[in-house]
Amino acid sequence: MARVEIFDPAMCCSTGVCGGDVDPALSRFAADVAWLSGRGIEVDRATVSQEPAKFVANDAVRQALEAEGTSALPMVLVNGTVRAKGTYPTRNELAGWAGIDRTAIPLSQVVGTLGSTQDCGGSTGCC
């Protein structure tokens, strides 16, 4: 089974999905990481401002930071191999690197379930 390590730049929280002005790329990536974890992939995510020791302990990350500075972040390693540097990968890239099949879900199946599962009466805070 694959092991994915994510080394994030300094952010306000562990995912960057906090506060009032959330970067859509971080929201997408947080969802992709949750999707990956939900498929049994071990994911370890560290933020330089909260866990600097992890950055120093990893040779590839430390060397990239020494050579390129923080522009090397974010970095994504899969089974110890650098797969992305300076940008967040797509879900398809993550799936491929982790060896997960990305079988497409028919749009009709997704659309058919939306109407039956979404009921917002206002009491849940979702609307």
C-alpha cells in the first residue's frame, strides 16, 4: 500500500482551509486528500510552521528547501519519492501515484442521488 507525505508551506492551520478567505485550490486538495485517505492510503501531512522537525528530518524535503527555499513547497512524496514540488497535484495524479483505480461514476448516478439526499430545513446550518 502506498504512503503519501505532504509537506505544506506555512498556513493558518494544518490544511489551509480556515478563515474567511480560503484558497479554492486548498479546498480542492483537502477534499482530494480526504478521498485518498478514504481509500485506505496512508497520508501524512505536515505544515512547516507547525511541524518544522518533519521538514528537517526528510532528506529530500530538506535538500529542496536548501536549494530552492519555500518555493519548493508544497511537496508531495509517495513511498519516499518526490512526485510534486511547488504545486498541489490533482486527484488523478494522486490516484495514479498511489495505485488507485479512478473509475468514473456516471453523471446520471451522481445527479440522481443529489435530489434525494439533500434536504435543508435550515436547522443543520447547511443553508
